[in-house]
Amino acid sequence: MADFQIIEREGSRLVKVVLNNETVRTESGALHYMRGPITMQTQTPSAGGFLKSLATGENIFRPTYTGTGELYLAPSLSGYHILELTGEEWILDRGAYWASDGSIDISIERNKLLTGLTGGEGLFQTKVKGRGRVVIVAQGPVEAVELRGERLVVDGNFAIARTGALNYKVEKATKSMVGSMTSGEFAVNVFEGSGTVLIAPIPYWQVLLLRQVSASAARTSS
């Protein structure tokens, strides 16, 4: 498997991929630069795949890179998280997919109509399965919440990925419509069953701001 590394440079983050006669796939437009004998190839999708892309809004033009060398993906003020798949299935937040080993199968997960329209995830999400590594976009530090036959309620789009066995739906924050509206949380994402949910509730810019405030307070007190 390729070696995926997350590098932080002056507040921004990028993904470095070291290839040793291996193949990886990335999101379209993710390339920053590459070094060494690496070949990029984009396969033309089938007619069915193209129609599915139009219907789902998901990008199917994901290039592959094969060879030996170093691949650098575009830097971002957001962050990234590396998933280690050992045969299981993960459902990713829309737009969260960034890169993966060539052995990973990528397809589409269709949400229920009401859930897709009200939950912020959309009707379709990216599904990944197989053995290898997957890099996903994360707005901030990632926390893994393990569920064992339990129920997890998450506000907003803080959940960026979940294992495929979990049941996902959207519910009103409270039992009454008025209560949901006055609570400031009209709808919440609900996950039930046994599996893992990855959440990133604190954006990196807030983390950076807290660091600056702490450093400033330390200089003032010294």
C-alpha cells in the first residue's frame, strides 16, 4: 500500500503520498505536484456512470497515479484524516473524499429522500470499501465515536464519516415543531447501531485562534 502522510506548513495542510510501484486514486483537481516516474490516467466513464454522476452530483472523473515517487496533493486550510480499511465499508460526508489506495472500491450510497433533503448530507454520499487507506477532508481535529448498539445525535454537519452498518436518519431536535424551532436546533443527524462515527466539531481556524490567544496571554503574564 502507498504511504499517505499529512503535512502541516504554516497553518495549511497537504497530503503527501509516497509510491513504490503502486497506484492511488485522488479527487479530480487534487494534484499539487509530483516527483519521479509517475503516470497519471483518467478513465472515461461508461454511459451509465456518467448518468449516475449527473444524478448524484458526485465526481466520477477521479484520476489514478501509478509508479514510484512522491505525489503532493493541493494544500488547504482545512485538514485531512486517514482511514485504515480492513475490508469494511464507510459512508463519507458529501465532498469528503480526497484520495485512496487503488485497491479501494468507490461507489454511491443513496440516503432516504427526507433524510437527504433535511440532513445536509444530500441524497447521495460516497461509499468506500476494501483494504487500504482512504484520505478524507476534515474541517478540524477528528474524534472517533464508537457505538455498541447505541444512539448518537450530532448537530449540523459535524459527522464526516460513518461505518456502513450504522442506521442514519434525520429527526426534529425536540418532539414538538415549536420546541425544535425555539431550541435553535431544528433538525439533528441520528446514528444508531454498532459501528463508528467520525466527527470534527472544531474547525482548525478556531484551534489556531485559541493557540494565539493562549500565547498572547502567556506573554502578558510573563
